Amino acid sequence: MHIDHITAAVTETVASLLEVERDALDVERSFHEMGVDSVLIVGLSAEFEDMFGIELDPEFAYQHDTVSKISRHVQAVMNAGAR
């Protein structure tokens, strides 16, 4: 899957979670700066597993704390599984 499609899906999910417009979300801003708490961060892992059909460490969003970083990580996991 192309990174643009992954980023769009991740952005939409996070924007919905935060109840903000998708276009208002800064994909380089950390979740902490956006006010996302630890419960929501762990929930994102399950959401992205279902969305992309992959397995993620429940705490991956702590290590990849922006939409951009998560998108790149998801793409890498998907590419590794496709081999």
C-alpha cells in the first residue's frame, strides 16, 4: 500500500479520535502535544491492526508518536509481511 493511502487513513482515524477536521491535523505534531492520552494511544494500535491487517506492538504509538511516523512504520510492517 502506498504511503499516501496509509497516511490518509491514519490521519482520518486520529482526527476522528480527537474530533477535529482532518485538514487541521498536523501529521508531524506529537500525540502528546495534541492531548492524546496513554489509553487512546494504546487503542490506536488495535485500530490500526484491524484497519491494515497487521500485528503491532501495543506500545508502538509511544515509539512512533506522530501520524507521519506511524504511517511509515505501518508501511514498513506491511512491506515486511508481503515478502
